[in-house]
Amino acid sequence: MHILGIETSCDETAAAVVAADGTILSNVVFSQLDEHTPYGGVVPEIAARAHLDHIEAVVKAALDQSGIGWDRIDAVAATTGPGLIGGVIVGATVAKALAMVQDKPFVAVNHLEGHALTCRLTDDVAFPYLLLLVSGGHSQILIVGGVGRYKRLGSTIDDAVGEAFDKTAKMLGLGFPGGPAVEQAAKSGDPTRFDLPRPLMGRPGADFSFSGLKTAVRNTVERLPDPITDQDLADVAASFQAAVADVLADRMKNAIAEFRAAHPEGDTLVIAGGVAANQAIRARLSTLTDKLNMRTVAPPLKLCTDNGAMIAWAGLERFRLGKSDGFDAVCRPRWPLDTMEPA
Ligand code: ATP
Ligand code: MG
Ligand code: FE
């Protein structure tokens, strides 16, 4: 079984062909960096137009590189939300048109389910597992009971983790997107130099908050000599990243207890979404799960941030359970995982 997957929910125009045994036959990602860099963030209207400009070439490249023809593709999947709606409509419409012309089923994919199930494409992960989903727009802890089966244990009450990384990068003049740049800068920094807040740490529950941390970073940067020195910059980045890791580990500790109470056999924590690419955060959570006799699984770096393979795979997981969608499937700007129907 082979699925073509299309992703256009943010600023990556992406397409991939994936097989049921987990082989990624092609995975083409066009990042619209040049389009958005002048504005220091993703501009929705520009993103939608850029998807329109690039989608045809990206899909063609994914099909060409896969080495298989339409005769061996079983269905076409696309992100139908959540995300920037103009972009979502571009990808979903192209996918529906291709499916219609090639006489293939269409599978509507929740972008967050794409992040959530990527671990099953690359690793041997069985349901149920505990998921820390940390991306540019979302920060949630969920129990993944199956395809379409999500129970939310906690979520951010303000900013997403990726957003906090991006804003910190902006305050440090590190450009966009900020996560990788902050991680890089933190490597030569002292994580104990600035005593930044750890919001909600030590409290019961598994919710997060990052807006106070963001404000503290701003105040810290404003008090430093301008222009900022390389060492000050590295120390702020390292102190910020340490605060985030502390908060995530603290919240996960509570979530693991709740997960274990419900599923004593569950032994896997999965980190997914763009922030899962962060090695310091991965290492911190691995240390936590090692102590608790669990394992931490995270996708390979290039499958953490948005890509077509994760959408093809989530589509495949639905399709092999007998699910597909009509060409009237709607596109949604919001689509929380825990409101999905079990597949
Ligand atoms: P969502 O999935 O919530 O709709 P999105 O698709 O825009 O949001 P992703 O592509 O999953 O988000 O992730 C992008 C985010 O991940 C950005 O905020 C980026 O800064 C962050 N990120 C990427 N790499 C790293 C890293 N190494 N360390 C920390 N953050 C990172
Ligand atoms: Mg992006
Ligand atoms: Fe994403």
C-alpha cells in the first residue's frame, strides 16, 4: 500500500510517498523561508500564495522521486487542518483534484495527528503511548490510544513552546525560525547565568505556561549592554532553554503518573512536533523516563518539523482501517486532537 501525502498548513509546501511497511519513497519539503524572513514571522496571505506557486513542482518531485506511478498509489492524503486556512485550502484542493482525476480515495488528515503518529512510521511504537506534542502552534500532553483516539492530560494556557523559542530568537536578533538558532547559541552558553522563571513548576496537573518566561527573557535582554555580546546571547539562550526543559520535565512527571495509572503496561513517551528536534529537551526527557523505567522516542530531526511523510503516514494509518473522506471534506483552522472521532 502506498499513499501520497500533501502538507501546506504553515510555511512548508511538502509532499511525500510512503509505503505501509514504513518505507519513505520520497519526501520533498519546500520551506518558504525567503518569503517570510523579511517580516520576522509567517505571514498567512504570503504563505497561501507561496503554496500556490510551489505546490505543483513539489508534488511532481515527490511522485518522480518515489519511483512508482499512479497505478501503485492507493490514496491521496492531505492536511485539512488545523493551520493557516489559506494554505490548508491550497493543499487540500490539489489533493482532492488529483484523487478525483486519478480515481483514488481522498483521506483528510489532521496535521497534529500527523505529528502524533510519525513515531509509528520510524519506530516500533504500539498504542497506547504518552505524547508530548510541542510545535510552533501547539503544546499538549496526550494519551494516544489509537488512530483518532486522544485524551488530553494538559496543554499550554498561553504560548506554545515553539512560539516561545521563536520569540526568544527574535529578541536575541537570531532571525526566524528561531528554535534551531536558540539551540545552537545555547551550546556555548551558561544555563545558570540568568535565573528565569519556571511557570507552574511544582504545581499539580500537566498544563504549561510560557508567557511569563517570555517576558522575563525580554526584561533580561533589555538590561544587557546593547549591542548584545556573543557570550551574553549564548547565556540567555542557554538559560531560556534550561527553564523550558525544567518545566517540560516537571509537567511530564505528573503526566506520566496519570498515564501509568490508566495504562500500567504503557512504557513509551513520544515527543513530536518541531520542538522535538531540540537535543537538550530530548536528553532531559530521556533522563526522566530512564529513571521511571520508560523509554523516550522522538522522530528523526527532519521528520519533527512539518513534512509530507507525516501526513502520508497518518493518511495511511486511517486508510488501512477503512477510512477515507468525501471530496466535500471541510478545511478547518482549528481542529483539536481530542475532538476527533476514533478511526
Ligand atoms: P503546528 O504543528 O502547531 O501547527 P507548526 O507546524 O508551525 O505548528 P512545526 O513545524 O511542527 O510547527 O514546528 C516548528 C516550530 O518548532 C518552530 O516554532 C520552531 O522554532 C520549533 N523548532 C524547530 N527546531 C527546533 C529546535 N531545534 N529547538 C527548539 N525549537 C525548534
Ligand atoms: Mg514551518
Ligand atoms: Fe506542525
